[in-house]
Amino acid sequence: MAEANQLFREFKIQSVSEFFRRNAAMLGYTGKVRSLTTLVHEAVTNSLDACEEAGIPPYVRVEIEELGDEHYKVVVEDNGPGIPEKYITHVFGKMLAGTKAHRNIQSRGQQGIGISGAVMFAQITSGKATRVITSTGGDEIIEAWVKIDVDKNEGKIVKKEKHPNLKGWRGTRIELEVKNVKYMRSKQGVYWYLKLTAIANPHAHIELIEPDGKLIVFPRSSDYIPEPPVEMKPHPKGVMTDDVYRLAKKTRKNTVRRFLIGEFSRISDKKVDELIEYIAALRLIKTVKDKKLQEQYYQRLMEGDVKSVLRAFKGYTKVVKQVAKLMEKPPEKLTWHEAEEIVEAFKYMKFLAPPTHGLRPIGEENIEKGLKGILKPEFVTAVTRPPKVYSGGIPFQVEVGIAYGGEIPAGFDLYRYANRVPLLFDAGSCVTTQAARSIDWKRYKIDDLDRAPLVLMINVVSVHVPYTGTGKQSIASVDEIYNEIRLAIMDAARRLQTYLSGKHRRLAQVKRRKTFEKYVPEIARALSILTGEPEEKIREYFIRFIESRFTAVEAEDVPVEEVAENA
């Protein structure tokens, strides 16, 4: 016993804040450039979400001030709805807290760690509190210095001041002092992150003041503010036993039947009656000792033939009645075993695909506006695929944009997004990269992808984006998502192929026309000698003839070779 006590002497309960303080790399704080970009990303994401939910066209200003060697002050200010005073410590000082992390809803952030993780990173690198200035547009402006108590996973205000809001300002400004980070204009830096954010959010006005004082503006190119995402009920095919058991304890419904209909999508009274039959059938199958016969019954259930399975057992109506009673009991009395039976039955049943009305894609028009406004290409197109589901019941949607030529430099670029958020790191393990590289680009008139002036933008939208890690920089390789990305890319690439084919034909026409025009003077002189007609008149005739022929080609989009043959 003494030995056991000795072993557990150092036993300690670790808070989630303490865990992430020791494992900051899991949140993306690894590397000097990446850490600074992650910090800005968390603050900008909060700003955009807050503005959109309040129906406000976002104005976000980011300022990076160099205080010393690898020592910066990061300021992010927005025109959002502001934060009520009592929530300041929760927003900036408590991990796994937020307005969306606990709901089945599309959002840029999903874990409730983001901005509090940024505050913690600033605190452990500089020792300084984060300064928060906010107002909801009322009479006061709150100025608070926030730190995180990592042992308790709580935010605490170390200093607070209130100022009169004489100009009616509304919004939030945060100032974080960080060390051991570096500002660079690389493809993993703050500038690149904000550029990509502006493309995916054309309704936002974003400004950046770099450490050297240079102001960069990504102006708003669309007045349309995305509608706030809608919370969606979980789908039966995407739930686990724990989900059913936990929700049953929280529901206000008075029966299990009402609970299932009210808390899950695609479940009606008729479906509950069907569920009763499947649970009863599964109970009866488990009484069969012959394994081969058992497998036959399971196969018939998979095929939806539940009634023939029930009829194979004498007295099956008694079991059906027992299950029917289960559906009328109070949900809070549902046992773990009963929840298991419900989830097991769900696996054999057929349901309509989950509703997708809660998804909020960027939209083809806005993708094109974003790409045009920032990249200035000669050609742009976008594709938004219809919503699909993965893992049986989680809705998602894929969007793709292609920008080509114009001011885009030579060299292929892939812009990866999840719910409008740029993914700058861990590209190699991301399903978007795998799908993009799997395309045979030569089929679409792109002979050398790595040298083409081409930008491919991919946005994956979902209530639960399957990230490969808590840093949320790479999307897992899920077959359904991979296939949808490929289909979207090929659809957009076909449009690019059509454009490039027309462009090549037009170039061929110009070249052929110049060839014809080159010989007009010589032909005019020869015909003038033979016919006695003025040389200038013959030359003008041929010029008009060539112009009319090539104008007809352009109007009909007919290959110039056909005209040459007819001429």
C-alpha cells in the first residue's frame, strides 16, 4: 500500500489550458513564421464570424509592429457587434468555449480553442496580458487586459478601464505582444494569409500594415453578406451510442419516440415504427445459434427485408410490443444498452440524405469576384457542387475556382480552404492537394502544370470538416470528399479548356491573317499589270475580303483552316 501511495504522490489533474500550453504545436504554433500567421488567423476568423452573424459588412484591420528581434505587437481591429463585458474573459481566456463548438453548425472555427489559444501563446512568449478594447455601441468602451489562469482554464482581467463612447464606436480591438515569431512575406506568412482570406471573402474589406509601415488594402468586391449558417440536427447515420444516450438525458421531450423525432433529422413517426421492427428483428436474430443462418438474417436486414425476418420467428409480435413500449418511456430513463440497440438499428435502415440548408458556400459568383478582384486574371470560372454526405450522414459541399493568365505569374498555385479559411500548411497530407495532383491537366490544354499561370482554388464546406489534426491546416483523405473535389476540378477545367482552345484558334487566325496580308501588295501589283486596274483599288479589295472572312470566323468561332480552304 505504501508503494502505491508513493507512486501516486505526483498524480495531478491537468487543465485543458495547461495541456495546450505544453503542446502549443498542436494548435499550429510551431515555427516562427507559422506561429505569427496562426495568431493573426485566429483573431481575423473571430472578426469575420462576428461581423457576418450580426449582418455587418466586415472591416478588418491588421497591424504588425516590430518591437525588437523576433518581438512584435499584433493588433487586429474590426467593426463587429462588440463583446459584452461579462463575456470578455470567456472569449479570450477559456479554452473549449464559444458560440458554435457545441452545435452542429458550419463555422470557421470548430473547437472553441482559437482566440484563447492566441492569448495563451502571447502570454507564454512575452509574459504580457492581451489588451482588449470593445464596445457594443452603447455609452461605454471597455478596455481590459486579459490573462489566462492555465491551472483553472479561466480568463482573468488583470486591469480594466471604462471610457465614454462619445463617437458611438462599435467593434473589438485586440493587441497581443509576442516573441519568438517572425514576419516574412512568404506563402506561409500573414500577407499571404490575408490575401487568400480576401479572395474567399469578397464581402470583407481587409487592411494590413506591415512592420515597415506599408499599408496594403484588399478592398471589398461584393456587397453581399453571407447568411449566417443554420444549426442542423444530427443525422441517424452519423451518430454514435454516446450521442443518443447523452442527448436523451438533456431533451425536454416526454417519450423516446418524441425525442428521436425532435432531435434527429429525417426521423418521422413512420420511421420510428420502422425502427421498432428493426430493433425487434435484431433482438431475435441474436437468439439464433446457427451462425450461417444469423448471417442470412443480417443480410436480409441490409436489403431492407425486415418483415420477412420477423415472420421467421414464432411469437415475434411479443418482442415488437416490448420495443414499442421502449419508445413510450421517458428519454432520461433510456439505458446505454437501449441506446446501443437504436444506433445498431440505424445502421440497417435507409434514410433520406441529411438536409443541407445549413451549409453556406461562397458561391460561384462571389468566387469569381474574389479571384478577379485580387489576382486580375484574363480568365476565371467557378463551380459549386451540389451538397453530399460523408461517413453516412455528415453533409459537405465542394467549391472550385480557376483563374488563368493576366497578372498571374507563371507557376501553378493551389489555394486550399475549409469553410472559407485559408489552409497554408501541411499541404502534402491534404485531400485537396491529392485530388488536384490526380488530374490529367494535359487533357485540358495545360501541357506543363508547374509552369502554367494558373491558380486553382478549392473550398470544402461542412459542419464537421475532417481535419487531420487540431492545427486545422489539412483535410483528411475521405473518399467522398476526394471524389467531389475531382469532379469539381474537372468541371471547371473543361471550361478552361474551351477558353484556351478558342484562344489558340484566335492566335492561329491572327497569324494566318498576317500571312495573307503580307502578300497582298505583291498580288495587287501583279493583277494591276494583268488587268489594267489601279493597284490601290485591288489592294483595298483584298484587304476588305480578308477582313470579312476573318470577321466571319470570329463570329462563328469556326477554325480558320476551314476559311482558308474555302478561300
